[in-house]
Amino acid sequence: MAGNLSSFGYAISDNPEEGDLWLINTCTVKNPSQSAINTLITKVVEETLKRHEVRLLNRKTLPALDLPKVKKNKFVEILPINVGCLGACTYCKTKHARGHLGSYIVDSLLKRVKTVKADGVKEIWLSSEDTGAYGREIGVNLPILLNAIVAELPPDGSTMLRIGMTNPPFVLEHMKEVTTVLHHPCVYSFLHVPVQYGSDGVLTAMNRKYTVSEFRTVVYTLTELVPGMQIATDIICGFPVETDEDFAQTVNLIKEYKFPQVHISQFYPRRGTPAARTKKVPSTTVKNRSREITSVFEAFMPYNGIILGSSAMVNITFVGRWSVFGEVIEVLTQIDVQKALNNVPNQEKLSPCSNQYESCACSKEPEPCSCGPDIYGEKYWGAACCGLTLLEPQ
């Protein structure tokens, strides 16, 4: 038996196809027929539930890019550019389930880009365990792919490209080319670069294969060369070898760069990983450190002076009952705003009130909203939930 290890249900996420080679306990199945695939999937689930190891050893084919999918947002296409990874982090089991790096060829990805663009998709998100590693096993690289995709996008910015997560080691090799692509008007000035920790000692224990200094180089280069660059990062609190000094270095790193997005998680020992066999930090310490670094992050106001109080071109990605979410494409100057207003026909510059012959509701004495007397414990006047402007509390 391969070991009493947990795979947390990830084992079937790759949808094994003919040509894949899977290990189940001590049994190897190679080049299975369709019936064998069905039996194999059943066995994968059974062994996973038993907390046995199920590991993808080899991959000869990749899942088709045009498989039917249910989209939460019909205007967004999430496009995987590769599967698997080149890393061997001591706390992660992704490679057990997804195997070694397997990249889609450029032509296949371009074909998919053209298809979704014709279908009316407004955003293309490149997804990967590590976009920076793209193509290393097939003789291409990330800049080649990005330039090819950008060439297919409409110059008016009606379809935007968002580059996915990349670890520092591989993107460092292509910093000049990546920053050039990030300048393109059809590419969001955003990149997710997980640091995981701000101490070289902990990074070594994690087997992350880069130093804090190299991470700083990535952040510095991007923020200096790309106007309005936004960087997201990840932090794991409570890694087994973590000390008070290590944690202080991590907090200082977050304070220094004031990242607009920080994904904070607590270390969880995954069975079968080297980190799971290491002595854990006390849970109370982990929770306290997680709260502290969360408080540090929440104290930042990264958009003050950049977006807050400014006019901007935005791409709305989700509309809820109480809120609207979107991404800023470009912050406009006062001259840009005035030009835009001058181009609006006069009939479109009327008051938001629909009937110009009736007295404007905006000029009347405000009345409590009939949808409910209180919002968050205070009485608000105006009909915020009816689509009107939310007024100050009385």
C-alpha cells in the first residue's frame, strides 16, 4: 500500500483520460479503455475516502479546452494554460494529484481565445498553478504566449486579459517582457505573486526555491515599470519552523509594500507532506499571528489618492442587491471626464428623474425607505435599496 495518506478529494480533478498513467496503492493502470477509466475513477474515489494516496505519475494528454462548463459570469472566460507544476513545496499536495507540468500549445490556446472572443466574452483570465512556468517543457515561454494572445485582442479594450498567479522564480526570468505586456491597454495591471512568508529560513523549510530578496526584486520591478500596478500576495501563518523573529519579518514586509490584496491562511498539515511530520506551532499562537497580520492588512487604505474620489473607466463584473463589483481599467483625469461629458448628447444629460414635468423626487423632503426602517442599526433616508443614492444618516 502506498501509505495511509489523505488526498482531500483532489485526485479526480484532472479527469483522467486515455493515455494517463495513475497509481492506486500498488496497482498501476496504463492506457485504459473507457470502461477501465470508469472503474479507475470509482477506485480513485474509494481510495481517497480511505485516505490512501492516489497520485498521477504521468500524463500523455491534457483535458480539452472546449469542454462544456457552467459559468458564473458569461462575460469571463477562465483559460487554463497548463496543469501541474514544477515545484515541490513541503506543505502542498497539488503535485500528487495534478502531476508534473503540462502546458497547452500556443495554437490551442489562441484557438480558444478567438472562440470566446467571438462569443462575446469581455475578460480572459489565464489560470495556472504557476503561469511563469508555462511552456518550459515544450520549448516556449510565458512572454511568447502573452504576446500571441494580446495580438488577438481588439485594440479598443473591449476584451481584457488578466494574467494569473505566478511564483517568483520563473517570472524573474522574464521580467522585462512581462512588464512590457502589462503596459498593453488590453491587459490589466495586476499580478498575483505569492510570497508565502517574509523570512528566508521559513521559505527554505517550505522549499519555495526563492529568497525574500528575489521576491522584492519582482515587486520593485513591477511597481516601478508598470503605472498603477496592483500586486496580490499570499501569507501562510504558523508554518512549523516559524519563530517570533520570522513572523516579525513577515509583518514588516506586508507593512512595507501595503499590498492591496493579501490572502492570509493558517498552516494546515496535509498528510503525506514533509511539513506535516514537523512539530507544529501551538494553535493559539497561529491564531494570534493570523489575527495580527490581518489587522495590519486591514489598516491599509491602498486606494486613497488613486481611486477614492476619482473618476474612472471600470468593468463591472458582478451586480448584487446591495453592491456592485468591478475592476478599474483606467483612472481618468479631469480633462478626460470633461471630454466624455462633452460627447454625451444633450438629451442624455437630463436629471436622473424620468419625468421632467413632475417635481424631482431628489428635491423633496427625504422620506424613510419603505423597504426597511434600518440598515446596519441606523435609520437611513432615501431609497438605497430601490436604486437611489444613499443619503447621510439623520
